[in-house]
Amino acid sequence: MQQKKIPTKKENYRKTLELTSIGLTLPSSIAIGLFLGYYLDKWFGTKPWLLIIFLLFGIASGIISLIRGVNKYKEN
């Protein structure tokens, strides 16, 4: 039987920071999609179509990044 390694303080901080970054991935992706869509709509005058499209891209990107981050964390 293998003994479990007790994590050090530094390892605990690293894992906490990784989880925090995973938690911020989804809202930041959505915000970037919203702002980009909003300003492109203003520039091209296509209100609200580009906003909706880029919001959906932001949501999809955030979910994909969130899944990748969680899977990476589960491997460790």
C-alpha cells in the first residue's frame, strides 16, 4: 500500500490559484464576447445580431475552457 503524500503549503496555494482561474474563465469569456459584439454592432450598425453571435461564442468558449480546466485539475 502506498502512503499518501501530505501537500505542502506551496502546493495548496498553487491548487487554490488554479481553481480560482478556472472559476474566472467562464465569466471573463462571456464578458469579452459581450463587449466585442457590442462594439462591432455599434461600428457596423447591425444591432443586436453581432452582440448575440459573439455572446454565444463567448459562452461556448467559456464552457470549453471550463471543461478543459476541470479535466486538467482532475488529472493532478
